[in-house]
Amino acid sequence: MNDLSDSHSSLMARDYKFFEAARKAAQESTFKVHVGAVGVYRGKVVASAASQEKTHPMQKEWNRYRPFRQIGTCLPKIHAEIGLLAKLKKMNIPLGDVKVYVYRVCKSREHGYARPCPACYHALMAAGVRVCYYTTDIGYCCEWIDYKEA
């Protein structure tokens, strides 16, 4: 992904609305790290998902891009982005026109670092998603997915 911005000044009011939707999704998480993701198409949230304690075949497939091996029951817990893609793929919409917003809930501050991991990044790229917004420890970020890495 190529970094576009890490400042609040480049975000629009609608972006904050979508981050709020992702935050609400994160509150539904059953995993120790509460992350939520929403897909936005034509200015509307069309799907949402949260990190879950349960497993998913799609997560297991994409975990090959993660820098560690599966140990015991640690993996493949489903990440919010993978859960979101599973829902989006069932819809009849072009995923290249979907923007993804990812939010991580933290106890010690407003939000935390939620940049997609390598597995989720590759899954988003393969699906054709071009733009991903996510929270950081100090603000918000928007990145274009770099297809040259595929």
C-alpha cells in the first residue's frame, strides 16, 4: 500500500461517519483484539464485519502471507477484513469501487493501529479493492493498494 495521508485534514465528514460504522462493528468482535471493518459502495455502508474467535477457510488461505507459522489454536481466527470480503463477494457489486474502513478499539486511547496485516492486504488486493482507510494510534490513514506488489 502507498501512504496518502496520516492527518485528519484530508478526511471528509463522510469518512468519519464510516469510521464510526467500523467502530460499531469492532464492538461486535469476539476476539481479544477488537477490530471492525465496513465496505462502502456509492457512499453507503453495504457490509460490515468484526474480528472473530471462530475460524474461516478464507482466513486460512490468506494466512500464507503472514510472517509466522500457525501454532496450536492461535490461527486462523478471522480478521475483520476477511469477514468483510466474504460478505462483499456474495454481493453483485464491483469490489474495485468499494472503499474499506478499518477501526481498532483500544482501552487506553480512542483507537489503535489497524493497518491490514499482510494476509488481509493480499486478500483485499486479490479482490480488487483499491482504497483502504484505517485508524492509527494517533489518527487516521488512507492508502491506495499497490497492485505492483501482487
